[in-house]
Amino acid sequence: MGDETARCLCNTIFGLGGIFDVATRANIPKRDADFGQTFKKWGCQPGIFLMLPLFGPSDIRDGSGLVADFAANPLTYFFPYDCVGPSVTANNFSDTVDESVRFSQVEPDSYSILLYAWTFTHENRPVDLRLIGNQDPASLETLQSFFSGYSNPKFLDRGKTRAVLIPATGRKLDFTFWLQPGTAPVVYLIPGFGAHRLARNELEIADLLVSNGFSVVTISSTYNPDFMNRASTSEIPDYPPNGIHDLHVALTVIDRYLDATYPSRLGSRAIMGYSMGAFQSLFLAAAKDVNHPLIKFQRYVAIDAPVRLRYAVTNLDQYYNAPLAWPADKREADIENTLLKVAFLATQPALQTNLLFNAIESKFLIGLSFRLALRDMIFSSQLRCNQKILQQPVKTLRRRAIYNEILKYSLKDYIDKFATPYDKTRGIDLSNPIVVKRGTDLTTYTAELRENPDVRLILNRNDFLLATQDVSWIESTFTPQQRTIFPEGGHLGNLNQSEVQKAILQTLDGLGLPRAKSANDIGQSSNNGNGI
């Protein structure tokens, strides 16, 4: 109360009635407090979760605090000053609505995430931020990409979202694009496993490309419900070549729409994928010379592509199970504290440059992110085609029980118990090693990839999805001009570095634009200057 009174008097007298914030310059602290925090200090528990119109996620404690805040505000009782509070609320809402809308689009079930995150972080649980144990550089670098990402809200406003009819499904698929005012090369950006076309990394890479003269089109992953429900010919995401063909068809329909709607605006076509999207891009590159009517690309770019999907699946499952190394009697508490660390760091940007996670914590968080993507994929697929594998009823309402059941299934379980039986009904035998290798192992197409001069790769030597033999295969298959290998960075963990941004732009050299700018120019030309 003393600080707030001092600020009020200082800014009123010396700040010309509050026009200037003199109090901050005088080092009088600003207290952003409310009755919700007061009730928490008094020991009140959050109570049930509430989703309030306009205000968003809340609970009984903080919801009651809002009422108390309103009642305690003297301006509430004097007209026309009683309009100030709602006006401020509306103004604050307008500043966050775009990100809220993007979040609701990107997450297949944004409500459940908000419910869990809110109730988890608003209970009176202390967080232990100490680093106990050794760190794992590769997974820690990978984890860094979770905290650095899309940070330019104005970029999304510049894009346009349209929908095209996919002939095989009879449904319309959404895509988002940014076109240059004149003719320019077009980059079709393919995201990682389960990612949405408006995911943070997707938008950040798109921002980098658009800022440097390229037109960009984003599309959701073939393993995201957005694509699965509208453009996938398989009811269950199954044999990878099937999904890649569906992706190729969708890109062809989008390209024809854009070419007809914006004549002479589309230059050379390039496909750029990261993570699983990179695997798919290389798979298409191996079939470049096949005579088909689908879109042809003049460049195939793969950023941190896994080479053998079965190896990647095994590692991700092991990462999710990393907490098994903790003592059983402390495991649940340690997992809870790991999640509390994430929640705390999400609100403390200054601390995100030095992540205090040990090897088990960082590996578990990476495994968990993929497990949540798998959860959404399984749930969406069972809504379309219930294989009667899950014990809980598959319904869109009251999902907590079925979500808990699905989370018990690993990526390997999904292949064995969901995909394999479904593929068998379609004449695909995943028990045949040759069939599996053709669909999941890029080394099968060594000759085709080696003969394609339009392939470019960016990877990190310590990527946990790549074995030593995978890196050796890349070095022996692609020329030094086709590949850029960084010694560190984990999986997508160094995309915020100027050297990597420069390498991304250089993969597109020769498509109609001047050579990539220097690292300094890249930082200056980006809208936010922070990279990916």
C-alpha cells in the first residue's frame, strides 16, 4: 500500500497527472497484486477450474479475487469512471487475443492443456530450482528450442489462411501462406511430428524466409489431427509412404490453387521440412524422377531429419521412461517438480538462457512432448476408426480418463497395436523387415538420393535421433556442398543461432534470389531480430 500510494503521488504531482511514469525512474517499485494472490497467501485453495468468458482460465479462488478487485476499486462507484476498468480489461484482451486464437488452433485440445497447466501451477506447491545431477548437452540443447520460438505476433497477421478441397477425402484442408508482391521462389514448409501449420517453429522459420524474399506456405503435419481429419486417406496414421503421398497430393492441390489465384507470383518451388517433415522431404526427393502429375520441386531441404524412424522411435520412448532411473518412492514428486520448473521458467524469460535441468529431467520433457503429440494422434484416429483397443469410451467430452489410458501407449506400442493391424487390412505387412525398411529407412534409397543434386541437409552431429552410423551415411551419400553439419545443437536446439539461419537460407541458393545474406544482415532483416 505504501509503494502504491507513493507511486500515485509521485506520478500525479511530478508526472503531470500520470501522463509520465516518474515513479519508476525514482525506483519506486510497482506491485502487480490482486485479491487472488492475497487469498493464496492466506492459504485458500484454488478450487475447481473455471473458463471465464474474455478473462480465460481461472478457478474459484482467482475468480472470487476478480470480484473483490472490482469491488475494491473506488472508480467502480463513480460515473463515468466506472467505465475505466472494463476499458482496461478490453484493451489488455486485445493485446493477447491473437496469441490465444493461435493457441486454440494449434492445440487439438487446448482446453485440456489450459485446465492442467492452470490447476497444476496455481496450487500451493513449492518448486525446487536446484540442479541435482549431471546434465545431458544434447537433450538440454534440444529443450532450449521449447523456450525460444515464435515471438513476432505481427508476422502471423501478414499471412492469409485459405482452404482447398482434397479430392480423395472430399474435405477442405486449411493452409497459411505469405506471398511476396512480385514473382518469388515458394517454399512449402513441412513441420515435425504432430505439429500444426501455425506452430512456433513453423512460424519462426517462415518469418525468416519471408523476411529474406521468399514466399512461404505452411501446412500441418500428416500426424496432426488437422491434416488427419481432412486430407489423409488412411483412417489410422500408418505406413509412412501412405502419409507422404497424401502430403504430396495436398501440396499439389494448394500449388494449383495459388498459381490460379495469383498468376505469375509463384517462382521456383522448394520443399523444406524439419524433423519428421525433413524425413518426408527426403523421401520425396528419392522419388523425384517418378513420372506422375504431382508438383515437382526444384529444391528439397531437410533440417535435422531422422534417417531411420525405428531408431528414432526407440530413443524417444527411452526418453519418456527416463524417470524410471529415479527411486520409486520419490519418482512422482521428482516428475512433479520437473513440470513445476517448466511452469516457472515459462514466466521468467531472463532465466531461460540457463536451463537447470539434469539429464533425466531434460530427456523426460522431450519424451513427454512427443508422447502428448502421440496422444492427440491416437485419440483423433480412434474417433475416425475405433479399433476397440482402448478400454475407455472414445468421446469428445470428458476426455481425461481416455487421455490417461492413451498416455500409457508408447510409440512402439502404437506401431504394434494400432498401425500394424490396420495396415494388415490394407495389404501391408509390417512384420516383413523389407517392407518396414522401405517405408522407414532412408538408407534404402541411397542411390536415388545420391543422384539427386537438388537435396540439401542441415543437421547436428549430437542429434539424439541420429546414430553415429546415420551421420556417416549422410556424409558418404551427400557432397559437402549439399550438407551442413554442426557439432552441437541436439535436435532443433540451435535454430536460434545466426549460423544456422544463414545455412537455412543458403540451402535455397539458385532459386531466383541473390545468395543468402550474412549473419549480421539476417539479424537485421528479421522482424524480431531473435532468429528461430
